[in-house]
Amino acid sequence: MGYLLAIKCKGNRGYITGQGGVVLKTGDQGMTWEEQILMKYDGVVSLSIIDDSRVYALGNFWGSSTDIIFTEDNVNWHILYNHSSSASTIYFQDDQKGFFVSHSVITCMGCGSEIVIWKTTDGGNTWQNVYHDGSRQGYASANDLTFSSNNEFGYCVWGGWRLMKTPYTGEFKYCEYYTEMDAINSENSTPVFNQQGDELQINSYSKIIDRVELITVAGIKIMQQNEQTKMLNINVSNLPKGVYLVNVLFSDKTSYYNKWVKN
């Protein structure tokens, strides 16, 4: 067995990964471990445990590309997405929203490395670039990211000296030299709309929601829900598909108004 590279635990379960595609897993708080070898990878470098059955990981081909892989039964691993450069860390907030950090080494016109943070909102089927830094400073593989237990804020470190903070929606901002940790004011963050089946989920990561109104494009209010919370679920099963306006009123007497498309 080569070097061990990552460890994650949740409840009674835990995983350790390493070079040569090794995966060690336990279901009894580490009393016993079972070894599994994913032979095609030079290393499995990062893990993110979602629940009792689903785990995401990064399988690296050193110097070339990375597979985002997952298991739903703690036994069989499947490729979800292939990325054309090396990646070093992955984190899923739930089974739909996640992030991974990729890097590349610059060997000409000034040595160094660059970093890209990628985000998915559909379980890893598609990814978008939400942060890029090509300053060519630091160590490419010295990256990690994490979120608070309630997913209200997150940080990413890279290169051994840089720190980025997300303003609650996943777009990371650079905090220079570990300072200005509060440079992103949570009061400026906006609620996020997310349709899950017959429910419209509204997440307000910084303010308390007081009331939500659904309005037709003709200006007719068709639904209202009052609840003091930061996350509100509205049953929209009776609404036909189409465009609606959502008015979110907060307990501090401010509001947020935007359109929402029911799929």
C-alpha cells in the first residue's frame, strides 16, 4: 500500500483512500476495515460522504485528468464525470449541490500553478466554473475546501497561502493574506430558489424569511406562505408549468423579488 491521501467519517462509517486507487472502508466506527482497490487510478485523493449509501471521490490519473466517481452501495464505484486536468478536493453539500477544485502546473513563462473551483447543482451531471486564479503562485496540490454543518458558509484554501470565502451561493471571493475574513457581507446575499419535485425550496442563508408570495406575470398573487425560517418549502404541485414572480419578505423589513420558472 502506498501513501494514504484522504480520510472522511460520518456516523459509524468511514473511508480512507490513497495511492494505487486504494479505498479502505469501515461501518463499525473503525473497529474493522475492508480494502478495495480501484486499479485504474494512480490515487484516490478526496472524499465526500452524503448519507448512508452515497459517497463521492476523486480518482486521479497523475498529470493528466481526474474522474469524479461515486458509490451508492459502498461497494461498486461509477464514473460520474471526467475532468481534463488534475483535481485535489471535492465536497458535496447534498446529493445535488457540490464543488471540486482543479489545478494545473505552469512550467513555462513563469513557473507556478493555477486553480479553478467548479460547482454543480444537478448531482454532478454538469459543472460550471465559479472561480479561477491563474496567478501562478503556490503549490498546485495544496488545496482543500469545506462548508459549515448548515452549509451557510464555506472556505477554500489553495497553494498553501491563499484563502477564498463563498458568499453563500457558491461564487468564491479571494481573501488576501488571510485577512478581510468578513469582507463579504452576509446581508448582501440573495435567496436561492430550487425546485425539488413538487416543492419550491427557498434558501436564505443570511436573513430570516417572514413571508413568501407567488405572483403571476399578470401581477395576480396566487399563493402566500408565512413562516419564520431561513429555508422554506412551498408545495407547487397545483401550479401549471410556466413563469412566476416570487416576492420574499424578510423579518428585517427588506425584500427580494425575482422570477421563477416551474419545470
